[in-house]
Amino acid sequence: MTKRPRIMIVGAGFGGLFAARTLANQPVEVLLIDRRNYHTFTPLLYQVATCALDPSEIAYPVRDIFRKAANIHCLLGEVVQIDHAAQQVHLQTPGGLREEPYDYLIIATGSTPTYFGNDAFREFSLELRTLNDAIDLRNHILRQFEQAVWCEDETAVKAMTTIVVVGGGPTGLETAGAIYELYNHVLTHEYCQKELQARVVLVEMLPHLLAPYPEPLRHAAKEQLESLGVEVILGNPVAEVGEDAVILGDGTIIPTHTLVWSAGVRASPVAEMLDVPLQRGGRIPIESTTAVTHRPNVYAVGDIAYLEDENGQPYPMLIPVAQQQGVLAAHNILAELNGRAPQTFRYHDRGIMATIGRRRAVVWLYNRVPLRGYLAWLAWLSLHLLTLLGFRNRLSVFFKWVWNYFTYDRSVRIILR
């Protein structure tokens, strides 16, 4: 029997998942590797962090996704070295170190938060990139209220019930809006033995929010945040972070024990293992076919990959880009195996969107049609519900959203660990 080519995919995020789906039941062997045994629907992480959803509702077991694809095998492990000359990947797995060979390699390990050289901020910051991050933030918020309700020092209470979100992108806006609603529609009523005044502050170093959006939608986003009750500070970067305060560039001191960092990302450290000159943000330079420059049989997709569009601008680190590049990488590998010419990447941009809170959102549909407010919010809800993996998860999230909308309840108010 002729041995089938072995394609290794590192990362079960959106890029890796779509590459594996494209290769399912094809005449190749696929090894899908990830540090976790589940795929996370990252756009809804902030809802786990703010007690709106249970972690299991936005996570789906990878093995279950490919249960009917006999040619796809899953391995729980973390990459420690890539030997591109020998075409081997060295992994740390639950069973110890192991080496796995490949004929083709697709790297889809995504990105990680960056502090732009201020790594000292990391010690006092909470992030929102993984399911564990979301649970940690939820634990922290609830603990702060548990402390605040029994604390007699009013200055300390204000710091415990103040949260600072750094970053004016979609994650920052979604997190700030959801936390304000949790604070002021749920927790301040639940911890009613003391009158607690919760405060949410969004800090952005640029003079505007949502940099890729047109000016009218930027203003609309700011107006909707402020109408909700969130304080918005623009053009004033974080200068110093401590255990009980955040100090801004103009000297403003915000007493707080909660800083959520969503100000930027850079490529996963796996990029450095390929030993190629990296582009801005530590991203791997790729050809228009998604093949890695100067590394035969190696492809990179998603946040970790750097490819410029026809205007000389790098494609954004967005989920649709990762999905479409993952599909293309898989198709091009199959094309090479069958003696066909590879295709080049053409991004089908359906637009961008960000939700801010109940009945508040902004949408730039197909980069032509601006939507704001209630209609944009419905569009955001519909898209995310349709793209969530698993019918059970969709049904559960839908009913949870309906319940939350009419009752202002957040049912997952539990402290773990």
C-alpha cells in the first residue's frame, strides 16, 4: 500500500480548524496538534468573563469535531522545536517529549497579547485571550465584590469596584460594556447590604476608538459606550501600573485592583522556531499561496502569518482571514500533491463589527454599509450565533441570551479555583 502524505497542523484555532476541515476524508493523513483538547469560540470569551455564559458553551472538543473523519488524528501537545530541515516537530505531550515527522506543515498558532515593551504591566494585568483567562477574570471580579461588601474603608471599596480596560478595539469595547452591565445591573443589586458605586473606565492611547472603522462609526461607538455609563479616555496612554492603581500619561491616577489589557497582540512565539526573518508583530512572512518564504512544505495562516494586500497593507489579524487562509493552505497542498498549480489568497471581506452592550453595537457591513445601535446589535447576535460550533451550544447560548435580555440575570456567578 502506498503511504499517504502526512500533513501536520499546529493549532486548533479558526485557521487550523478550517484547514483540517478542508482535508477531512481526503487521501492524506492529518495530525492536528493543540495545547488544549477543545476549540474556543474566542469572540464570546468576554461573555464567560462577565458571567453571561458557561465556559462549555463556547468550547467544543476537537476530537468530536472530526469524529467522522478517519484520516484526522488529534494530539494534545505543545510545540517546543521545529526542525524544518528534517521535517520534524518536537512536542511536549502528557506522555512526555516526542518527535513527529511531517510531509507538509501548517502553522496556525495565532497570537498572544503584547505590552509594547512595558512587560512590567503584565504582573498586574488580566488578559482575555483564552478560556482560562476568561475564568480568571470572572473569579477576580466576583472576589473584588465579595471583599468590597465587607470592607469599611471607602477608598479601598472604590478601588475594588473600579475596572480599567486598556484598548479601544472590539475586545476592549465589548469587555467594558459587558462588565458595566454586570456591575450595575446584577452585582450592585446582589450585594445589596452596602451601596456600591461601580465604575468602568476604557483607556485608549489613540485619539479615537476602533481604528479600522470610518469616523462616523467611531463616534457612534464612543457615544454608545458613554450612554451606557462607561468612562472613555482617549489620547492618554497608560504610563504606570501598580497593584492598586493605574497612572496615565498625563498623571491621572485611577485607583483600581482590576486592569484588563486588550491593547494589542503579536504573533505566537512558535513563529521564532522557523528561524526566518519575522515581520512586524513577530509574524511569519508568507507568499500569496500561504507558503512560508524560504521554508519548503511549510505554510502559515491566521494571526501568525504576514501577507500584504494589493495596497501594501498587511491583512488584519481577524477570524475570517484565518479561516480563509486555512482553507487555501489545505487546497494548495492538495493541489501540489495532484500536480495542479496553487491558488493565491483573495480575501473576501464581509466587514467588521463590535458590540458594546444591550442594544448597542456598530457594524461596517462589506465596508460599505454602516449600522449602529439596535439593528447593528441584532446583526452581531445573529452572526455569532450562526458561527458558533455545535447545535447544542447554539441552542444553549440563544436561550441564555434571551433570558439575560429579559431578566438582566447572569447565571454563571460562580468562583472557581
